[in-house]
Amino acid sequence: AYGGAGLGISEAALMMHAISATGAGLSGASAVHMNIFGLHPVVVFGTEEQKARWLPPLIRGRDKACFGVTEPTR
């Protein structure tokens, strides 16, 4: 519906495994994993408006995804 291949998270995990197994390891997988898994919460839990706003530019490669991790006590 948003321009993707219609595959799921299992297929994405298999692809990441294949990238890592080529000898690229975590360095190879890290280059693409955020754009595959980063917006999965939007796919699963997002509203239609959020999906329409965030997914198409990411799928087209126009935008990149990122996230931040913080410590709860800091």
C-alpha cells in the first residue's frame, strides 16, 4: 500500500542474516538494518496518517530512519 515489496519482518530478518553471512558481519548489516527495522513500530502500530507520511519516503530511499536510546536514570 505504501510502495514496499509486501514482505514481512521474517523476510527482513532472513535478508539481514544473509548480509551478515557474506563476511560483512555487523558492519554490513548495520548499513541497512535501521531502514528495514527502524519504522516497524509505525507499520504495526501507526495510524494511517503516520504510515502515509513516513513510509513512502523511506521506501523510495529519499529519507533515512534513525532512533535514539537513552538511559532511564539519566
